Amino acid sequence: MSFKEDACDDFLNMFHSVKEKIRAFDGCNHLELLRDKNTPTIFITYSYWEDEEALESYRMSDLFRTTWAQTKTFFAAKPEAWSVEQEVVLG
């Protein structure tokens, strides 16, 4: 997520106010916030969910809707999101 320079502190305050609620959401196994070393206005939320159903349940929740509505006001560019799988290395 790319944020307006003057909105980074507001985003961080908001994130820190909800992070424990997200971590406690049913199906969330891990949540952390990463910040780009070279472009400090870029952040990544990195989370592990039990399964796709748990993630979708979170995305439909009031917690997500209110958090996302506030987060969107801070964006400098359209956000990107990925769902990935850990690759299994054989051998």
C-alpha cells in the first residue's frame, strides 16, 4: 500500500489501534506490518489465515469494513493485494 506522505503517521496510529483485534479474529494465525526501507510511504500487511474461508469471513466483517474505509483515505495510489501459497521444495 502506498500512502500520502502526510498520512503515514495517521495510518500507523490506526493500524496499531486495530492490529490486536485483527490478530484475534477467528482464523487469523499471524499479522505483521512491514515498511519499505527505501520508500517509507509503502507498507505491506503480511498475514496468515487458516484457510480461504477464514480470510473471506474477515473481509466481510465490520472490523474489516471500518478499517478499510479509514485506510483508503490515506492512499496515494491504488493498493495491491495478493493471496499466495508457500511453495513446497522437494528433495
